Amino acid sequence: MIKKENLDKTSAWPFVEAKKLLRERKSFIEKKGKITLQTGYGPSGLPHIGTFGEVARTSMMVNALSQLSDLPTEIITFSDDMDGLRKVPDNVPNQKLLNDNLHKPLTQVPDPFEKFDSFGQHNNEMLKNFLDSFKFNYNFQSSTSLYKSSFFNPTLKIILENYDEIMNIIIPTLGKERQKTYCPFLPICPDTGHVLEIPVLEIDKEKSKIIFDNKGKKLEANILDGNCKLQWKVDWAMRWYALDVDFEMYGKDLIESAILSTKIINLLGKKNPSGFAYELFLDEKGEKISKSKGNGITIDQWLEYASPESLSLYMYQNPKRAKKLYKEIVPKAVDEYLECIEKSKKQNELQLLMNPVWHVHNGNIPKEDMIMTFSMLLNLVETSNADSKDLLWKFVKKYKPDISEKNSPIFDGLVGYAIKYFNDVIKAQKKYKTPNAKELLALEALVKTLENCNDDMSPEDIQTLDLFNG
């Protein structure tokens, strides 16, 4: 365990936020006997790198909490898969199939990949697979399952009881036209299966029913057992209430939503969770990364070019500063990861808590010595024209003959990543100039001179040859 004096002194953000959580939720977590953290996922598109960032950062909070408290922790990864499909993502097949099923709950939309029962289930499985690949510990929860299994029913009844007060919180934030039709409850149409946003005619709190105006026709819906779902801000507050959430981080674009959801959960009789607003992830154009657009670098692409640990380190750094996520930032991120490992070897315990790799590896920092930077390795790929790990290792061993693949697992991984990154990113962007007459003569002279070289010549002899008279 880390010394208490160092835990008190450190300003590493996971510890700062963990201490804040323990202060703000002290009586609640002691009564429950555990600490519940939540991350949210909207499966209207494929999981993207921002989704990873939220779970990775929350996991770093859990690591910090384990040093500060003996209470067990749990990360709930919540999928809002009962949300209606509002638009067709650009990066999926069978666009017409999805277009024909717009406005249905995601777990009722056919899977365009034809692998699972629904588009929502497909994306949920994608999410779980990539979280499992990073060995995250989490408890997956499906909105559809919790609505339909009656888990949310008690909280839904409380929300209906407080209908007017909740309307008083939300209505002032809406435009005049939206105010006329807004209702926290969204019925699922029995005819079309669509999630409807329609005005209310009557409310029967005793029977947990609402009569809606569905384009001039009365639609009576029971709010329980998945017959209705809640509008986003009210739904968020309901999750916090029903799941007893102690902490959740969210993008800065959701700050206003978090304020309203806080007011709602307080109205329902519980204290809101401790929160942490992070800055957004941007692509190379400075635009927000979107799961429906598929812009920026994907998780799969990063893992083709660099290690999971380098991605985790990138997520650790400056969470309250906007970060660009595209292919060209990978080498810098890898080199920062290697540099942090090197620094850790000379750091004391307090300094280690400020080192990102402590949080990436939960204190178990690798001891491997750095052979060369990833940037230098990329240069070596280019100059050597190596197209396999074996060939590139031969060049590396000329530089450092006493190393081996077995004793350098991190670097061995980098060798493969470097070849892939160079071919996919650097080489693909290179533009070669056609030589003019003078340049052609010089190149021909260089080739002729090099043909006359032999293995007995020293590098100095070769470098000082006269191209035109050698």
C-alpha cells in the first residue's frame, strides 16, 4: 500500500477525484457498503475511442479508490439501448434496412451486420468484446433489460408522482414549440414500434398510466415494464437513483444535462453522484468525434499501430483539455509512454503517483529498458525498407547487439507496430518527386559509385567518395 502521507500530498487527478467522491458520498457509501461508478454508452453507433476513454479513466479512479478505501467498488457500464434510432450511422452496411427502422428502440432494429438479433445487441457485444480485450472489470447493464424486467418500475412510479415538479425543472430549458409537446415519458407505439415524442392528455398516477395525443388519436400507455421509456435527462436521473450511482464522468457537452438530472434526483429524494466533466475528443479537423460519423482514429486502428497501454496513457493525460485523436498522434503517444517508464525507474513513491504509467499499470510498472524511441524506429523502417519483424530486428541488433526479443517484449511489440504504421500511414502519404535532368545525372552517378563499393570499405570511405570522379 502507498504511504498515507503520499496519498494526502498527491495531486494526480484520479486521486483528487477519488478523495472528492469519498467526501461527498461518505454516508451513502458507508451505508451501502460499496462504491458504484457508472459509465454510459449510446449504442446508436459502433463503440468509439471516446467510449474507451470513459471506461479507462473510470478504471483509474477505481485504482485510486483501492488505495484510499477498503470498500469494494463496481463499475456499471450502462447501454442506453432502448433509445430510438434517430439517424443512420455513416459507417455501417445495409443503410436502407436501418432507414426503414428509424425511431424504433435500438434493440428492435434489425442488425445490419446480420450477426445478432438487433442493432443494439450487435453494438452491445462490440462494446463488451473490446472492454474484455482490455481486461476491464465492469458490470454491463442494458436499458432494455432493466425497463422490461420491472427493475426500473419503482423509480418510474416515483417519477410519475413528481411529474409536475419535473416538468417545472425541464420546461424552462426548452423552446416554446417543444414546451407544448414535451413529456418525460416516451411511449412505444403498439402499431409501429416507434419511440414516440407526443403530448399528454391525461395522467392516472394510481394506475401508472398516461393517455397521450397521438396525432389526434388517444394512445393509452402503462409506464411500467418497458411500455414507455424516459426522455434523456430524466432517464439519466432515474439511473442514478435506481442504481445508487456514486460517481459518473461525462463530456463537457453534457454539463447542462447533468445539472438538470441533478435537480431531478434531488427532487426524487436522493443526492446526486459525484461528477467529473472531461473535455471532448476531436479529429484532425478539430471536429467532435462521433460514433455515427466514425471520424478520428478507431480503437482497432490504434491497436494495429500501438499498444493498449499507450492508448490508456493518452487517455490519462489532461482529461480537462480537448484532445485530438487521429493517426498522426500515435508515435508521440507511444514515445511519451516509453519516456514515462524510463522516468519511473528513478522516482520516489510520491513522484510515481504523478507518473501516468502508475495509473496505466495500477502501480505495476514494467522494468524494461528503452532501446530506442518509436519515432527512431519508424525512421529505421524507412531507411532499411524492412517489411518483416525479423529483418527489422537484424538492423536493431546492429545498433544494440546485446538485446533479444525474449527480454524486450515491449520493444518487440513496437517492431511490429512500426512496420504496420509506416506502411499504412507514413508511406501512404508520401509523394515522390520526379527528378529533373540534373537530379537524374546525380542519382545515376550515386548508383554507379555505390556499385563500386565493397564490404572492406569503412563508412567514412564510402561517405567521402566523389560521386562524379570516384
